[in-house]
Amino acid sequence: MAEKYELKTKEVWDGNTAASHALRQAQVDVVAAYPITPSTPIVQNYSSYLADGYVDGEFVMVESEHSAMSACVGASAAGGRVATATSSQGYALMVEVLYQASGMRLPIVMTVVNRALASPLNIHGDHGDLYLGRDAGWIHLIANNPQEAYDMTLCAFKIAEDEDVRLPVTTNQDGFLVSHTAQIVEPLDDETAYKFVGDYKQKNPMLDFDHPVTYGAQTEEEWHFEHKARQHKALMDSPKVIEKVFAEFKELTGREYKLVESHNMEDAEVAIVAMGSNYETAKIAADEARKAGIKAGVVCPRSFRPFPIKEMAETLKNVKAIAALDRNCPMGTIGALHNEVAGAINAFGQNAIITGYIYGLGGRDTTVAHNLEVFKDLAMNAEAGKRVTPLQKFINLRGPELSFFKVGE
Amino acid sequence: MQLYVRWHSRAGQGAVTGAKALAEVMSQQGKYVQAYSVYGAEKRGAPMMAFDKISDEPINDHSKGINPDYILVIDPSLVFNPEILNDTHENTKFIVTTHMSKEELLAMPQAAHLKGKNLFVVDAIKISQEDIGRAMPNTPILAAFIKISEVVSPESFLDTMKVILSKFPQKIIDGNIKAMTRAMEEVK
């Protein structure tokens, strides 16, 4: 039996510490990982907890991230609760196996600390890795501060392992800006946290020799489509379970999470949509914009996949102008978040003016003042009743001004 | 109340630990905190900065830049880098580690940028060498900051530090307490 870890009601933890304690409290059976900056401390802390007797489980040291995720797939198919952590290049090396895990419906939890992808090499935060896993069939939850990194990781197990979901889940936090920034975190005690997550319920475990099963079979034209469609349906249906888990979490902690988070949206005329720590920075900018007479709000999808299409459209139904902020270089289009939001509002017959902004690549600082500039652009678009600013702009990029699709072009 | 502190250090001198300790001390006082650092490549000995944001309200700003109310310089050679003045304001207080007196330091041409500044000196390197047994100037500088800023009483500061240091052997804890007490007396 694992030792109880004494925690204060208020800890000062960075996002990595928060995520590693959530993994410890979930009493994971197998963690297989290959540490990489900036998520290294998650793996390092976890192996310390194990060595010090705070975890009953196995820690598998592997020779690469491809092997880490492969070991996770094996352990999960065998019938255990399984988790890992990674970032950036490690995530990239896992991608092939991410699709295997979701296709086999294995409820693995991966705590991702988001970091830029090389080349050029960069250890700092952007959403390149999150976007790389976008279509991999995993649920992707977003945490904007260390408290949320803790909360989302506990919720991730409960969502992944729900009988109606059985899909792998990532929790995402910004490299350094969340992972290495210590803030106040209010953890649950070990017993309460474990009780919330619950005992692991096996489904078709390979180690049940009386009921042999096949994982990772080959299906060609006759069945592949049906399998993938069913997997997609599981993701499309998962918001019900995500909301149920969030409701139970609120009951327990008082902390409320929604599929779409928002700030000042009740009467907002312009809105920034962003994921990650800049959602919080933009909230301050929205408050300041209101002092300058701009009715500003901020919106964040709590899950990037499944994308909360209807809730996003509903939250934005009364705004005149929207800016979607992508912390990723889209390399040939406007931006994944921009396109998701544009698709969502279009689907429900809304016609707000929408523009895209690229920001924060490789850890580039994004301030309240930068977000305020975006609100000023939005106010111009709202005032004109049509788009008068470029379709795509770049925040805090040095050099001559870069933008695409200026009005009239 | 909002208070911003920037630490100038070399990687390996404990600025990150110091900044996190200050965050812990202030959280015990009911404040909201953020402690973080800015690295280039992570090389031991390379100049780096760590930051504390302390506030009565929850801290939502995740941008890195601050206008520091206090600059803590924990490596004696970094005192001579004019960049320690970046983003400071007229009331910013500078607490620096040096073996020199304030007058001797200010007489050096390389320290001209500190003339007219609100400057405090303490020999955190010597104190840590003598009382802790190695050059680990982070806790003495933190103690000097507590003394100058009066954000918390010396007694409750030391009580919190005892808890933070509790994972270390008793000898290290005692050495740190002695070093911090001395830094609070000797900072000028």
C-alpha cells in the first residue's frame, strides 16, 4: 500500500509539480516515459514518489518516446491504469503510436507540457506539439495555470476511463509559462483525490486468459471505415462525459470547468479566443479595454478535441468581431483555432467578422498590451461593420510588419 | 498590494529556489504569487534571471516582463552589468552581494550605473561560505530583502524557511538560519 503524502491545503507549485502529484494520487499502475524539457520534472518527480514509496506501480524506463508510448499501449491493453508525460520532439516521435492507442480505445493519460517543434531547436512554449496530435483521436484538455494542470490531470483519468468514452486523453500546459511558474495550488488530499478518480475498471484486458482478445487487428476496405467512424463517434459523444466529470469535480472542490470558458462575455461586442496561459493574460486586457470603452471578452475552449462547436458558437453569438489567437505557425493557412472558430460560427448562421493572429512562437512574450492591441483592431472591425484589418496578423514579431489578406488584396 | 522582484544570478546559485521560497513565504501571508525564471540555454554559470510577482489579487498575467520594485543581485560580478537597471523605476531598491562597502562599490567606475540608486549591500557569498559551508548566496539575499522590504516579520519569515528547508539535514537548516539571521543584521 502506498504511503500517504502530506500536503498543505495551499501549496506553491509549478505546473509540473502539480501534474506529477495528480499522477501520484491517481495511483497509476504503469508509467513509461522518456523525459524531455520542459516536462522532465513530471517524470523525475514521479519516479521519486515511486522510489520513496508513495506509489504502488511500475515505472518503465525506455530508450525513446516511441517506445514510451508503445509500452503505455501494451500496459493499457494488458489491463492497467497507464500514464506518461512528454513535450515537443518527444511528442513528435510518439505520433505514430498515439494513433495506435486511440484506435485500440486505450484510456492512457498523457500530461503534455507544450513546447515548440524544431527546427530551429527551441525549448520554450508554443502549441506546435498540441496541434501535431490534433487528429490523433485523443481528447485534448487545456490547462491555463498550475491549478488547472492539477485539476485537468485528475479529471483526465475519469474521462478517459469512463465506460462511454474509453479514449486516451492529453492534458496540456504551456512550457515554462505554466510548467515552470510556481503559483498557489489547492490540492485534494490523497484519499479524496483517489476516490474522485476511482478504481480502474478493466475492459477486455489481454491478461484475462479466459477471455482472449485481439488488439490492433488489421481491417481493410470491409471494416476500416466503420471502426474509424465508431472511434470518431466516441469522441463526438464524449462532451457529455466531460461535463459530467467537471460537474462532479465542482461538487468536490467548488472549482468549475466548462467546455468553453469565458470572461466578460455577457455583453461583449468583441472577443479574443485563445488557449493556454494567454487566455488569462487576455482577461486583464479585456478589463482594460472596457475602461477604454471597448466591450471586450475572452473565450477559451477547455477541450481542443472534441472541439465544442456548438458551445463555442453559443458563447460568441452576440459579438460583432472575433480574433482567434493561434500559438502555432500554421505554415500555409490562417490557423487551426481560427478555422475551428470560423467553422463553428458559420455552422450556426452567425456572421461575426473573424480574424486570425499568430503569437508566442518559441516562447515569445505576449503581454497585456499586445492583447489590448488586438482588441483595438477588433473594435475597428466592429465599428466598420466589415473587416478592415488584415485576415492574419502576427503579435510581437520583429522586423517589417507581416500580415496576409489586407483588405482590398 | 503588488510587489515585483527580479533576481540576477548565475545558473546554479539558487535564484530559482530563492524566488520559489519567497513565493512560499508570501503565500503563507495570504498573498497570491508567481515565481518563475528566464533561461537561455541551461548552462551552469550562465547569467539568468528569476522573478516574483506578489499581489493581494489572483495573478493572471503570464507575460514575463515586470517593472521590479526590488532587484536582488546574488552574484557579485553581475552588479557591474548595467542591464540590472532594465525596466526599473525611480523607487526600485537594489540589494546586491559584494565584499565591498557601499562607498567602495560606488567608487568603482564599473558601478557608475548604480550612482543615485537606492542601494543596499550584503556579503551573501561570504556569509553563506562561513555559515552554510558553501557559496549558496540565495537564502542570505532573501533574508536581506525581508529586512529591507519589511513585507513580513523576521520571525515568521524564519519560521516559514524552517519548513521549506525541512527536507535537508539539520546541519544545513541550522547553517541557513544562522546565515539568514546574520544577513538581516549585516545588510546596509
